[in-house]
Amino acid sequence: MTITLDRPDLLHALTEIVGAANVLTGAAMQPYAEDVYRKLAAPLAVVRPGSVEQLQAVVRATAATQTPLSIRGGGASYTDGYLPREEGHVLLDLGGLDSIVTIDPKAGYVTVEAGVTWAHLRDELARHGLRTPFWGPFSGLKATVGGSMSQNSVSHGSGAYGISAESALSFDIVTADGSLLSTGAAAATGNLPFTRHFGPDLTGLFTGDCGTLGIKARITLPLLRSRAAHRPISFAFPDFATMHEAMRRVSQERIEDSHFALDAALSQGQIARQDRAGAALGIALSIIKSSPSLVAGLRQVARAAVSARKAISGSAYMVHYIVEGFDDAEARARLHRIRELLAATVARSPRPWRRWCAACRSRPSSTRSAPPASAGCRCTASCRTPTSRPSMPRSTPSTPRVRRR
Ligand SMILES: Cc1cc2nc3c(=O)[nH]c(=O)nc-3n(C[C@H](O)[C@H](O)[C@H](O)COP(=O)(O)OP(=O)(O)OC[C@H]3O[C@@H](n4cnc5c(N)ncnc54)[C@H](O)[C@@H]3O)c2cc1C
């Protein structure tokens, strides 16, 4: 049976379901009705369900009036994903679905409501010494697990474990008539959502759909034990092609947890923002804290400040890696392998300025500076020897971090 409601009736019905405070109209909708870049058609109302049952009831009420729905998670996208072109829709803000439903270390999964942010999930799991394989985009302070599963996001954890969708075990989906569909093992009555591949891959159907096939109400992801040690390292490249080739080689060995690359404009922007935020001081303190002694720490801060700034300010492209290990020795071994792979890439590059003379090669990487193409190697004041012998790309020293379990 179809129930027909007119617009005032619909707003009244929505208010009955979620409460007046969670139905926004007029100017109050403004912050929700635009994404990072744009604002398109104005919604009829923004509705914020506080539970999966309320979400289902809202879907039923809008279906009854054939009112289109758009779905917003953290609102951190810039693809018009939840911005319809025609007015009159109801915009669902899923930020109110922010509970972590189950953490089951034994069966190895965590179930969250769709509006949980990646930062919230990471902090909660860290208290148990756990993590998810993919652990969020760079917008993870605001971006939600539901939004990222709907957009096939990449970033944290992608070096080792792939995109967001590859960390999805199961979804509870609210379908167009308001009913609930579970995917993965949970599709069978009484089963826990501990595995994705249980018959045809219904979970995969809903990944990357931008919400067009249904609304993700709950998401289940696998759990991993966090590794105790991690180390970051950064490399500078003069051109995109060499950087891309280096990243390709490293990614094929699956030895890093996360990586990201920036061009010069973005890198400079990051430095400026960090300077403004006083982050440099925070980084320095963290290096000192994790060093065996104050003197060693200060020495490392000085090295990092000089060589990292020099490398970043003089380079067109940067790639940053984070590697993990059971202990620092494993993390260091992974860094060593990344250096080897990058050196092999640079050795094959035809560009002369990335080649170093024998004297330079024997020096620690942080004391090298890039010679201009015309002059050959100028790694030290006395060295003017043009050379075609390849060696390492420039890298910033890495700072050890040991996570508390
Ligand atoms: C500073 C910044 C950094 C970023 N970094 C990255 C990055 O590293 N990697 C990356 O891939 N992207 C990145 N992004 C883009 C964006 O933040 C991500 O795609 C993020 O996953 C969006 O999540 P969200 O919760 O904000 O989704 P929203 O922007 O709210 O929605 C995104 C899409 O998913 C749909 N949707 C949302 N929730 C649900 C749900 N529960 N069920 C069904 N559909 C839903 C929406 O309708 C929309 O189509 C970045 C953006 C910014 C501004």
C-alpha cells in the first residue's frame, strides 16, 4: 500500500521520527547543503537520524511522497556526490549515526555505524592495540566510514592493503523501501559479519556507488594487531616520471603501509601551513622524545630541519612513506629496501643531476645537495667532478616512532 503525504505532512512526519532539532530548514541547512567546493540545488530539509531504525523510518516517509533523497557523510568530498541538481530533495546527514557497535578481537572484526569518522575509529581501536587495514583518507578527521566506502577512497593503509572497499567485510544497507539488507557472511541468518566472501560478493556491489544503490547504515571491517614500530621517510624528485616509476617499484613489494606524493606547489603549501600551526615545534619535540638521549635527539632535529627543508624547497615532487614493523629493526629493514628500490630507479634515469660522484656517495645522504645539471656533482665545496655514476635519490632522515600498545 502506498501512503501519500504532501510536503508539510512530510516535514511533520520527519519531525515525528527524528525530533524537531534534527530537521533543519532555511538558513540552518546552509553548512550541509554544499560540499568542499560547491553548492547546487537547495534541499527541502536536512534530516539527521540518530539510529538505524530512524534512518529506515525516514526512508519510508520520503518514499511515500516520492521525495528524492541525497546522503551526506562527513561532507568532505568535492565531487557533487550528495548535491542534487534539482530542488526539493531531502538531504540525509548521517553524522548522527556515530556509534562503534562491536569490536570483536577474537573473530577479528569491528562494526561501526556509517557516520563514524576514521579518526574516531582509529582512536578507539588504538586503545585495544588494533587497527583496520585501510584506516582512512587524509580527510579522516571529518570523513566517515560510510562516505569513504561509497567513494572507494585511498590513502592510509593503502600501500599494504588497498583502497577502502578492500577493507569492507559486510554492509547493512537501507534499501529504497526502508528495509535492511545485510551482505557478506551476515546475509545468512544468525551469522556474524566476519567474512565478505559468502556466495556472490554482494558487499562489492555497494562499494563506490556514491549511495545510489542504497544507504550504508552499518559497516564491518577486519581487525589487525597494530605493529609497535613505524618510521616515515621522504624522497625528493625533479620530475613526475621518475617519481612515478619509483613509487611503482616500491608498491609492487608491498613493504610500506602508506604513501603519498605531492608536487612542489602542494609541498610548499604544506610547509607554510605547518609553520603557521607551530607544527615544526611539535615534530621537533617528538623527535627528541623518541631519541635515546637529548644530544642524539637534538642532532637528529638539526639534520631533519636542514636536509628535509633543503630537499623540499628545491624539488618539484616529493613522495612520503610510512612503514611499519614488529620492532624498529623490521621498520628499518623496510626503509632500507625502499632506498634500494629508489636508487635502482634513479640509476636508470637519464637525467644527469641525479648522479653523484664516488666521494659524495660515501657520505651520509643528509649532507648531500643536488648539483645543477650543467656542473655535475657539487656535493661538497671541493668536489667539482662531472660524473655519470648513479646513486641514491635525496632522502630526508627518518624519525623513529614507537607506538604504545
Ligand atoms: C582535505 C581533504 C583530503 C582528502 N583526502 C583524501 C584522500 O586521501 N583519499 C581520498 O580518496 N579522498 C580524499 N578526499 C576526498 C573525500 O574526503 C573522501 O572521498 C572521503 O572518503 C569522503 O567521505 P565523507 O564521509 O566526507 O563523504 P561525503 O563527502 O559526505 O559523501 C561522499 C559520497 O558518498 C555518499 N555517501 C556518504 N555516506 C554514505 C552512506 N552511509 N551510504 C551511502 N552513500 C553515502 C554521498 O552521497 C556522496 O556521494 C579528501 C578531501 C579533502 C577535503
